Amino acid sequence: MTTPPSFPMSVSLGEARTMLGELLPPRQTRMTPLLGAYGLTLASDLQATVNHPSATESALDGVACREADTLSVPVRLELIGESRAGATFAGVVGPGQAVRIYTGAPLPAGADAICPVEQLEDVPGGVRLRRPASVADVRREGDDFRTGETVLYAGQRLTPARVALAAALGHAEVPTLAPLRVAVLSTGDELIEPGRPLVAGQVYNSNAYGLVGLLREAGCEAIMLPPVSDDLAALEAAVASARADVLLTSGGVSMGKYDFMRDLLIEHGEVRFWKVRMRPGGPAMLGGWKGLPVFGLPGNPVSSLVVFQVIVRPALTGRPLTPVRLRAGSAFRGLADKTAFWRVTVRGGEAFAYAQQGSGVLRSLSDAPALVMIPEGGLAAVGDEVDVLLLE
Ligand code: AMP
Ligand code: MG
């Protein structure tokens, strides 16, 4: 290039995330029935419509009684009735008395403690307690959440536990962000679809299969486009055909003569940045094509998946992966001007470098699905604490 580029070269990871996030279209909100909400993002805070527990109740099967009656054991109590879920005991538990009770059944008036069934012995007209009854086995009304309390928050991913919580709050449907539609385009003359015969020099298209899965995990609607050869016109036609909110491409953004994705965006589209200060994954490019945001991932399989995890996924979901702090079981070299990611295995709370760190070593992310992150200019000796991104 004779004239300096009109776009930033070598942005930081954080800048790359922010710039991609800024290109994404606004998301519509829609009400989604609980069974369709798994993996989606909550569009607004959700409040409880009820108290949970809805009444003060027993956490165990056993008897309900007065704690003060049971401080010295063994003790015999008179049985005066039963409280079970849906059929509360109507009377009052007096001194020296007990009521059989089951998990989730309302605590009868007069009682304040529970003795579990394992500590009971039946005796004529009553029960003998081997241990004192405990107030800790009483669940208080509203202990978990109270009517009107905000319990789920906008931006949270609807995991199965959160969908269950939304149900417990009393909501049959929840406000969700419409998933982003993301098209995946693999580029390269050498790519062959799995299932077809391959000759030396060719490679099965694997990136697209990883990216579609990662997009689905990120709550996106993923569209796999047919792979396209290293040809400017073919690429242009493929990019123009993408009906999506965002296009993710793989391959063709490095320094090679046949890296036409780069040429297409630089010469015919627009570029927001080219190259990120990271390894693997440095050549990533962000740009646009007639209003369609295009993120160009490097073709090397490890690079494409790592760039997705640390830039694309956080930008699409608004939630970066949170690193855990672990001890370094190996020494990790850093790079003066780049964030370095090492594939590692985690054993006994320590992170060990995977033997083969080449960005074409596909099995590394299967054998070692975690990344040690060494910041620009950093370094870690054995025994140091390091940031680790757990990818599964
Ligand atoms: P590129 O970024 O196009 O120069 O590709 C870099 C390396 O990644 C080359 O060895 C390619 O064969 C390989 N590669 C590119 N795209 C894919 C893909 N979709 N699946 C597997 N390997 C790929
Ligand atoms: Mg290529």
C-alpha cells in the first residue's frame, strides 16, 4: 500500500469488540413462551408476581412442633393431625403437641420448628423425637423472593435455571430480544464439504461447523451459506446474497495474494479496522458491505474460533467470557504488543500448555478447550496466577 490506510490498523481486543457492537442493528423485543425462550436474552427486568414460598412451610418430611418443647431429647409429643401440600392442618399446635408434615406443606399455627422423619419413632398416640426440632428447616414465606421484587434482569441469558425461575415468578411468557441473524461464509479454493472425497492440498470446511454451533450457543440464528472460492466476483455475489443482520466470513483476510475477502472490503466495501493485537487471530477485519456489517475471521481454524470467542461472541451477546484465575502449571510467554492466547488443559486447578500451539492444529481446541490469556507485554512463570477462559 503506497498511501496510508483510511482505517485503523492493529486495534486492541476491547476496541474490536466495541466497534463490532456499534455496527449491530437494534434488536426488537418480543414476548416468547417459556418453552421457546431457552438461550435467548431477556429484554427487560422481570418481577415476581407472588411470594416464594407462598406460605411459611416445611423443608422436610417429619413433624411440626414447638422448638422449646424439644430442647432435651428424647421427648414424646402427642400427634394431633397432619399438614400436607394442598391440605393444611386447620388447628393450632399447643405445648407438647406435634403435627405430621411433608415437604412444602404449610407450617401449622403454633408450630415453629421441624423434626425430620429420620429422627422420629412412632409411639402410641404420638412420636418420640431423638433430636431437637429445628427452626432452620422452616422456609419462611417470601424468603426466596417477594411479590414485586425484581429477580431477573435485562441482558441476562435465559439459561434453563432462569427459565425455571421465570416460571416460578409466575410468567408464562417473557420479553426477549429477537435473535440476531448471522450468516456464515467460508472462503477458499481448497475447501471441500465433509462427506465428499478430498485430494491432497484440499481441506474439509470445518470452520463453518464450529462457527454455527458457537453462534447457536450465543443465542443467534445461524445461517450457513455455501462455501465460496477465492474469486472476487464469486465472493461479491456471495456477500451480496446474504440475508442477515451480520455476516461472518472465514478466510481470505491475511496478507496473501489470494486473500480476496480483504480486497473486497478494502476496494469495494468499507473497512472499520484490519488486524487485532492478538495471537492467534491477528488478521481479523471488520467492515461493511452496502450496510451489512461484515466480520472477517482468519481462515486458520484455531484463529477463527478464538477470535469468535474473544471478540465476536462478547459483541453479539453483550457478555464477555469471564476468566477464572488459576495457577500456571507451565510457563507462558507473552508478546510485547499483542494479547497472547495459549490453549491449555486444566488439571488440579492448574493450567498446562497444550504441546502444539499452531493455529492450524484443530484437535487442540478439542483436547485443550481452555485459553490462558497473557496481556500485552505480560509473562507468566510456573506457579503464577493467570486468567483462563474456559470454553466448555
Ligand atoms: P486463509 O486465512 O484463507 O489464508 O486460510 C488460512 C488457513 O486456514 C489455510 O490453511 C486454510 O486452508 C485454512 N482454512 C481456511 N478456511 C477454512 C475452513 N473453512 N475450514 C478449515 N480450514 C480452513
Ligand atoms: Mg484462503
